Amino acid sequence: LYALKVREGDPGEVLGTLHLFLDPGQPRSEWPVIKDLGENGSMVSDEMLAGAQTFAQALGQIQDFWLGARHVVAHNLSFDLDMLYAELKRIDAVTRFPWPPYRICTVEQSEQIRGSRMSLTDLHLHLFGEAFEEAHLASKDTQALHRCFVELHKRGMIRYGA
């Protein structure tokens, strides 16, 4: 899990980061993304997860980080929120989570560029003329998303702030 908190109205200013490896409760070889995409489907290794907390153990840190946030931004927001909701539901914590009231999906907000959905890599390539390194690693994907979000905001394609 990797998340950034940015200033309301000025998405270029990063106020904080949250970076956690979470124990998924099964070996990497059993993850659906690995089965669907092959060994390169995730940059996470079993070694990175050794000794990691479970989602339930990390929930307090995650809630504290999200507390007070008015917006949540993700490239494929429905997927990310579904994953978060599923984990919260599994530990009966859905109603205790500080859900931000506003949601921004960069996939949806950038569809008019090509008339179809773009991967984060394709959006980054379109906006900056280059791909980004280590796609599918949460920190690198989130940093690329942040660059794309700031650029889309500058271009008036995404409204962010009060």
C-alpha cells in the first residue's frame, strides 16, 4: 500500500506519504494478478512481505492517514475502492473507515483524450512523452499517478479543491 496526501487545492504539494507492505496471507505465486499476468504482473517479492503486518494490524495507521482527506484519487478508482472495501468488510470495519466524500478517477477523467480508457503507463506516456520505471510497484504507480493528476489538473481536465 502506497498513498500520498496532497494539499487541498494544490495537488503538487505532497503533505505526507504512507508506505506499507501488507501480509496477504498467501504466497505470491497464489495471487490472482500473478496467475493472470504471469511472473511480471507484480514487482512485489515474498522477501518484501516477510514480517509484514496484516491489513487488520495496519488498519489504525491507514485510518489515521486517510482521516480528514476530502478527496481520494486513483487511476482505476473503482478497483482500488473495491479492494479496500473488501478488506474492511472482511474485518467488519467498513463503517469505521474515514471515507473521503469526493472521488476522482483518472481513467474516467482522461477518457476524452483518446476516446477510450488508457492504462496509467499510456496516460503517463501521452502526458510526458515517456513511460515510468517499475510499473506495478505501488510506490512507482502512485508517484506516476500523482504526476498525471497534477498535469491533468493544470490542463483543466480535473477539478480539485474546495
